[in-house]
Amino acid sequence: MKKSIFYHAGCSVCVSAEQDIIALIGADKVEVVNLAEHRNQIEEAEKAGIKSVPALVTTNGNVLHINFGASLADVKG
């Protein structure tokens, strides 16, 4: 089964959104990627259409940007 992917950067806004997404969707249906810890996945996030974090990529490829925390350019540093 394909999972949604929740990208974030580890900030308090992102962690709060992560907890809400897991509560809404279920931990078994969402993969969480902290881009501050997994910088090698930033390019993957860009290709998926992520412009800022936190953001959720749904199973059909739609990108839902949630409560602006940081631009992807800021995460890239």
C-alpha cells in the first residue's frame, strides 16, 4: 500500500503539524521525512512539488502545504 509522505524540517510548527497529520491519517498510512535530518531527500521533495514545509504529498501526488514553517530554500541553507 502506498503511503502519503509528510515532509518537515524539525521546527516546532512542523512537529506540531506532524502530530496532527499522524492523528488524522494514521501512522501506518504516512511516512514522515525530517529534511533537517535527511538532507539527501531534499531533491526528492523538490521533485514532488514541495515549496515549503511542513507539507504533505498525498498518495495521488497532490501537495498540501500546511501552516508555513520554512521555505525549501531555507531548509537547503
